[in-house]
Amino acid sequence: MALQSMTGFARAAGEHDGTAIAWELRSVNGKGLEVRLRLPSGHDRLEPSVRQQVQRRFTRGNLQATLSMSTGGRLVQPVVNDAFLKDLAGLAKRLEDQYGCQPATADGLLALRGVLEVPEDALGEEERALLDADVLAVLGRALDALEAARKEEGEALRALLAGQLDAIAALASRAEADPAREPAAIRARLAEQVKLLIDAAPSLDEARLNQEAAFLATKADIREELDRLGTHVASSRALLAEGGPVGRRLDFLAQEFNRESNTLCSKSNAASLTAIGLELKAVVDQFREQVQNLE
């Protein structure tokens, strides 16, 4: 199954009995699915059907859908509700006088719902239903195009994320093979530290120091972190191969990658391992940033 990005743009146009219909769709990242609609005045009845179509296609993303309609090359002319506009202007003036609010502007007042109206008697019931059907059909084509755009970017993200997982696996392998993790190197480093302490304070118990050194060596072992990194890499690769809406699960794994890389750095007892850990953190940050774009 294909991966989808949450980012995309699409436009589709159509026509119904001389009325031009156009939908523009814009989608960006979001924790869930949020749909914002911009419909011409008098077409609010379409909102439930539009939301239903979008929800059948997508599970995540902030999506803005704008419907434009024009007749004979001109925008459909709405009628101004003069009484309502007068009431709003009076209210705006009172707010300005009493509370020092900014003066109302003509474009601001006209943008308020209910100020501009499309006469309901312009179309009969049957004709309105036919128009709505064509509007929703054009929306379907726009959603097809948006889905294709999101899938195209999703496939590009799949390749990018796969490369970053390869880099994480390679860094984990480097950490595992680092000479600083060799038992002989660890013993030599600890023996040197114990000798320095005994030379500085001869009264210290050498046996107790050796026990503490062995304990610290065990605590600094990164075997578990390396094993978990390998497991997370395998799980992430499986999700990329599975496709579909896997963004949330990959985001969770990205957090786990970050946890293991932080622990590796904190446990490091050699400059070479610290350098690998820092490089690992940088790649994990890049991975997590890209995962945020997936549905």
C-alpha cells in the first residue's frame, strides 16, 4: 500500500448548465483530520456531503477546500441583506465608541456570514439537486488529484526515510564494533583509573575499588540499547513496506530511537562512542522531522 504525505495541492474544474465550477484543495500537516471549507454564500447545504467525501479519503492533515462558482464568466452575484448589514454596522460603531475597538471596514462586514445571500428562488429544487451533484462530482476529481499528489510525495518520503533507517543501522553497527567496547580496552581503562585513585589515596580499599569499577563497567554497557535500535529499525522498515496511514506508529518509533540514542550517549565511556551517539541523534532528528509529514 502506498504511503501518503499530508502535504498536497489540487484543483479541478467543471461546468453545469453554464455555471463554471472549480474546487481548490490544500493540505498540510496535522495531528488529526481537520477540514476547513470556503463555500459561496447560499451553498452551505453542501458542507455535510463535502466533509463526508474528504473523511472517506484521508485520516490526517489540515485540509482547506475552496469552491468557486461563476456564470457566464462572472461570479454569481449575491444579494446584500441591508437590514442585517445595518444592524452589524451599528453594533460595530457602538463597540468602537464604548470600548475603543478598531472601526469596522466594509470588506470585513461583507465577509460575515448572512450579509451576502444568494436568492434561494434562483433555482428550483430539482435543478439545485442536479447542480449539487455536479459540484460534488468535481470535488471527487479534485480529491483524486490531491490523493495522487499526497501519494507521490509519500513515495519520495519512503525513499528518504529508508535511507535514514539505513544510516541509523550503520551507526549502531559502528557503535557495536567500536574498539572502545572490547573487554581488553575496558579492563585497561578501568585498571588505569583504579591505579590513579590508589596512588592518590593509598588508604582506599583496592578490592572495593575493583568492585565499583566492575559495577560501573556493567552499567555503562550499551548492549541493550544496540539491541533495541536494531528492533526499532526492523519495525520501521516493516511499516514503510506496509504503507497506508502509518505516520503515528513511525512517530512513536522515532521517539524510541531518540530515547536509545540519548541513553547511548549518556552511557558512553569513550570519545569515539560519544561521537557515534551524537551522529546518531542527528540522523534520528532528521528521521522524526520527515515522519511528521506522513499520514
